[in-house]
Amino acid sequence: MKIIIIGATTGIGKALAELYISQGNEVILTGRRLKLLEEIQEAYPTQQIHISQMDVVNITDARQIMQALADKHGGFDKIIINAGVGFGKASFEEEIQTIDVNVKGFVAIAQWAYAYFKNKGGGHIVGVSSLAALRSSPYAPEYHASKAFVSSYMEGLRLRSSKFRHNIAVTDIRPGFVDTPMTKQNKGMFWVASPEKAAKQIVAAIESKKNVAYITKRYFLLAILMKVFPEWLLAKIL
């Protein structure tokens, strides 16, 4: 199995990489910080690990890198798009950066991935969205909106694959709170999972080809409630 993980330097992406490596898969890892990718590669000297520096904000370069990696390594079976950013009390510049990475960067890779698997005759696209996709927030509306876009886009790709029989599975991963560098800024977190626990549940969801998976599973209960909460109640409890 050949798996490429976009955004594998830390947190969920790194935990997914390490789990897939431990299972004996051939993995291709990308991220902005080459040194962190090299550290993962050096930790598993006997495994098939390939690394490439990539910043999804540079959408033209990122798509060219994806094609080059596919050509070099004989293609992919699964493409996991995990690159994303989030800020607490974001400035205007940080809000735009969130959109550039989480929306434009995501589409650049997801659209390429769909076209690639369509030509190949099938495959599996996995996008890491968030529980935040369900409703917005008074603290980070740009982040919630970006994740809502990701989930909606993936649903559209699933519908396209089903309608036109492209044989492409699309899995929307929606984590709740996971102990990663990006969530360190958050206060009042609950049901916090380690990246390793999250990775195990994500891989199980991917192998089951689920359409949508909440990580950890207990967040499914909160998701049901969030969908029905009126705005006035959200404003009080958030």
C-alpha cells in the first residue's frame, strides 16, 4: 500500500505516518518543515519512507510536486490531506492565512487527487476536517468556516464519484480535541485524545472507507447536539 500524507510533520499527521510505517506500508510524507520530515525518516531506517518539502499555500508548486511524487514513486493508493492551520484571536492577516491553507491549499490537493484517481481507475481521498465544521464560533469564525468548506467539498466529491462511478472513496475525518501543537492555545478542552489514539481511530475509519468519522468516536454524540442547538444557546455556552 502506497500512502501519501500531506502535512505530516507534527500532531495527527505525524502520528498517522508513524502508524502506517509500523504496519509496513510505503509512505510519502510532505510538509513545510523538511527537518521534521527528516527526523521521521531517520527514526525508521529500514522502512520505505520518502519525504518532500511542500507548502500547500503555493498551490501551483504543490500540484506539480504531487505529480512529480506520483511519477517518481509509482503512484498512490491513498492520499491523506492533513495540512491546516488555526489561530486564537486571529488578526486579519491570520484569517487570510487560514483561508489560504485550509481552503485554497486543500482544494489544490483534493482536486488534483480526484483527477489523478479518476485517471487511475480508483483510489481513496481522505481529508482531515474538524468537528468545527458543524457550527461556527464567536472566537474563530474563519477556522470553522474553512473546515465547513472542507467537509462540504468532500461530500461533493463523494457525490461525483457515486454519480459517475469513478470508484473513488472519500473520507471526511472530523477530529474533536486532539493534543497537538495547534490546540495548545485552546482553553477548556475536554475529551482530549492523544495523537496516537486519534491516529488509530482514523486509520480504522479509512480502512472501513467511512464517509464521515468523528475522532474520537464519542464526539459523534456532541455532533448530534451541535446540529440542533439554536444560535442563542450556542452564544451562551461557547
